Amino acid sequence: MAMTIHCDIVSAEEEIFSGLVEVVIATGALGDLGIYYGHAPLLTSLIPGPVRLKIEGQEEEKVYYVSGGFLEVQPGVVSILADTALRAA
């Protein structure tokens, strides 16, 4: 079983995603971020672009697009707060 972390993606209008993921990949203000289980606490701004999630037990990544916002990492939880977030599919 893979090590997982809980991820929430929330826009101003609604919750877009909530669930366990193996990795979160997003574009921060200073470059790309890869967040895995056990990552150090972090707060950073995001620039407009994709957020890729590797879901536990699934082969394909899910892709969401955010208009910018913030990414916060706490023990066991990654929160992405965006003005606008859309599912790529």
C-alpha cells in the first residue's frame, strides 16, 4: 500500500476535490512543487496552471487547472485554495 496524504482543492464557489492522493504536483511562485506523504509544512502562492494528482490505486493522474491561489501543507493534509479551479476533463 502506498503512503498517501489527504488533499483538498477548494475554489471560491465549491469544493473541487477531496480525497487521498500519493502525490500532488503544482506550480508555485518559485517553480514546480511535488508534495508526497511526510512533506515538511509549507505555505506558498500558486501561479495559474495545472495541479496534477496521483490518486491512490489509479493509474491515470487527475488534472485540475487553478487561476492561482495558495497551497498549504500540514502533517497529513494538503490544501489548495484558488479563486477559480476547473477539472481538466
